[in-house]
Amino acid sequence: MGRLNFEGWSPIRIYPGAGGETLVDWMRAPPEVTRAPFFSDGVQDAMHHPFHQGFRRQTPLSDLLDWAQASPGLAPSGIVFHVSRCGSTLVTQAFAALDSHVTLSEPPLLDDLMRANALLPGMDRALAVPAARAVASAWSQPLRPGHGARRSHLLIKCDCWATGYADQIAQAWPDTPWLFLYRDPLEVLVSQWQQRAAYLIAGGPLGVNPAGIAFDDALHMGPEAYCARSLGALYETMVQQFRPERTLLLDYRQLPSAIVTEIAPHFGMALDAAATEQAELTFAVHAKHPNHPFAPDAQRKHSQASPRLHELAMQWIDPHYRALEAMRAAAGKASMHAGGTPSEALEAG
């Protein structure tokens, strides 16, 4: 333990080795990795450089766990759950623009650990939660080579199906506040139908099945219905997991202003004028494609929706969306009665 030193190194993959031992790949990650819209894209871009191809480390999982004990990183200030295509990337990009913040946007390592039963069959299940903490710790060292400022906040954005294992996330970080971000069902369904994510394709490569639909049933119902029912399951799980003492509920319509006025305070982030201005610079660009300007698309998505998508959204998603809206309104009223400031959520709702 005394010679253990991973200063400047970050874990990028956890996987079963040939002999059944769980292994970790490390790289000397540049700051751009955690500023990318998605963690996996940041790692992939970095790996295009010969230096990162040539300088790697491979260790047993125990070294990652030991490093977390020897050099603990930041505890997360907030964890973002979402239903996809609802502005979650905008949220992480706003905070990634701040040198004092580090963001992990849908890191596959976290998902692999939370779904270790299927993805890491040789790993001791009791290590999944400590390993998740260790991954976040390694990426959020307060001082890192190549980072000028001392870092004070860590933000984790989970994959959109991660609300299904929110209990495990709570075990890993029991005191961390959550954000539940959602959007008008038809807008999400249209967006996904036009460019479906892999998890919304029956039998897809990710092994994710939010609604637990048997493959034969999925083929029988057709891809549109499978997509709608899977999205509905994401909304429904969010309803089931909501706890007002922990969670801030936000609708996409409240962005981007709610990033500064509601999300930052909820996560304990005190943004001064300079930090606020820096975060707000990201509002004008497309979160997933920062070289392009942002253009509102809600009206266009409604106009492009077929009658079939309208029907499916109403049947499988809308009841859960309305439940979230009701809970958001109730939480806002409770805050007002407690002496809080009326939120933009109530004004939008």
C-alpha cells in the first residue's frame, strides 16, 4: 500500500480477465475527457493520441479500491437521473465548463458495476458499490496534473435507465442529492423514434430492457410500441424512486435557467458571478454538438409526430409524466410553505 501511486491516472474500463480476475485499465486522462458531452467519447478522443495508446496501466480491481483509500477524491455534489433527450447533457456541460467542477457523464464503468451480475460475472458482488465509489474517487482528485484549479465539486450523470438501480447508487453515496429530469412524453418519443438509442431496440447490444419485455413479445408488438413502453418504464421508475427530501424534479421546459437558479443550489454549488457567466455561455450551443448553436425543437417534434406515436405516448408514458408533474407541483408548494422561494417549476407547471 505504501508504494501504491496512481497520481495522474484514471480508470477507463473494468472487465473480467482471462483467469477470472476483475481488471482495471487506466490512462493518464487529459482534462478534456471530463469536459466532453459523454465520458466514453472523451476517452475515445483521448485514445486517438499515440501517447495514450502507448502509456497504459492494467491492474487488479484491488488496486483501484486501495487507491481510493490512500487518496480519496471528492464525494459527488449531485447525481443526475433522466429519461433521455431531456436536457441532461446541457446540465452536465454547464458545470463541466467550470474549472473547479468535474463531471462524469454516463461513464460505462459505473453502469457496468451497477449491472455487475450480467456484465462482470466473476466479480464479488459485494465489491460493486465500493468499486463505484473508487471509480468516482479516482476521477475527482482535488488536485490533478494538467488541471490548473483545485477542484471542489463532482457531478455524476447516470445512463437514462439507471433509475432502475437507484437503490445501489444510494448505497454508494447515501448523502448525495439527486436530480430527476424529464420531458413531455411525445417530444422524447419522437426524438428517439427518429434516432433510436441502442437500448430501445429489442435484443440490442447493451442488454438493457427497461420494461422487462420478452423478446418474442417485443417482436410481436412492433418497434414503435416497444420504444414507447420502454420509455414509459423509465418515467414510471422515476415516479417510484422519487423522495422529496433527496430529489429535485425538473421538467425540460425549465431549462436552461433552472441550472443556475435551482440545480446549483440543490447540489450545494455556490456559483459566483464569474462562474454563473461561464456556465451560461453553454446555454447558446447544442449540448451534444458544441460547435453548433442551440435551436428549440419542441414545436417541431410535435408537428412531426404521427398519430400512432401520439397514441402510444398517451397510453404508455403520459400517465407517469402527469404523476411526475403532480409531485413536482406538490414539492414546490411544500417548499413555499416551509419559507422557500417559489420555484420556476411552479410557474412553468
